[in-house]
Amino acid sequence: MNNLLLVLSSPRGAGSYSGLFARRIVDDLKMRHPGLQVTVRNVARNPLPHLSEAFVNGIALPADRRSPAATKDLAVSDELIDELLAADILVVAAPVYNFGIPSSLKAWIDHVVREGRTYSVSDRKPQGLLKCRKAFVVVSRMGSPFFDAGGGLDHQESYLRQILGLIGIFSIDVVRVEAFGMESARRVTVASANPHVDGLLREFAQHLA
């Protein structure tokens, strides 16, 4: 285990609960593995371009036939994919907005989920190419009664599991931080997530031993 990629997507910055727990995971892993190299990709602070017409038209063409605009846009995608391929561990911090993930995180996903680079298709079936990777996903939610009510409103955790599975990442541990509006309730929900993180990290350490 040499490299870790941390993807942050909350516009709340230092006040982000998903970012707080994601960094807790990273700090613990760095303490256990002093040589671990960490790459941080903050897509909220440094937004990525959404997929363009040039990108979509150029993705199926050989490099020498792409337009300058397509070459430029695909270079962004290649850089992000290279970061992901180099990582043994992926940590994603994902708050929920309007029942889904932030558009900044969706833009990152659209760049790194690419046929021929992170997954292939054979007999009309996708095959992920990022096997043997580990992922920690921290999801934070404000106002969890919306989710408790059911009705298929979780387009956050379920989506992230499916999209990571598409590229071959199935070893996924999820940390849920459900913070209500009242400060006292928020402190309780945040505190309850701490032992869950500790337990996941202990299990992961035992797996590596």
C-alpha cells in the first residue's frame, strides 16, 4: 500500500462533516503507514469542467484525429484517471444535495469512468479494471428523516457503490454522518460516527496484517 487518493467535494470547506471524517481516515492510515503518499483532489475548491461536445466527439477517435479542443479536454480526463490508477486506496467525501451528490463530484466521476481506461466491455457486459483497490466513502446528510421515510430517495450512497463497482472497486466501507439542523443533535450524530470509523480502520489494518 503506497498511494492514497482523497477526493473532497463539499463547498463547506473546513466546516464539512464529510471532509472531516475523510481526513480522519487519511490521517489514521498515514500514522499506520508512514510511507503512504497522499494526493488530494478537491473538486469543490478547484471545479472540473463538465463534459463538453469536443470531449464526447473525440473520445471514440484515435489521438491523431482529435480536434485541439478534444485533445485538451481529454487530457484533463487522462490526468484524473492516472491519479486514480496510481492509488491503492480511494477516500471519497460526499455530502448530499437534493438527494444526490454534488455536481462537482459528478464531474469527477464523468471524467474517470471511461471505457478502455477504467472499464472495458465484452459481450455487452462491463468489466471494471481497478480491481484490488480499497475505497472508503464518507457520506454526510442534513435532515436524514427524508431518507428514513423511504421511497427510494437515496441517490448518494447507492449511486457511489454502483459507479465504483462499474470500474472494479467492490471493497467499499461507508461512513454515514447524519447531522440534523440542531447543534446538540449534530454533536450526537457526529460523535456516533467516530467509533464506526475506528472499527473500520481496525478491520482494515487486520486485513493487511
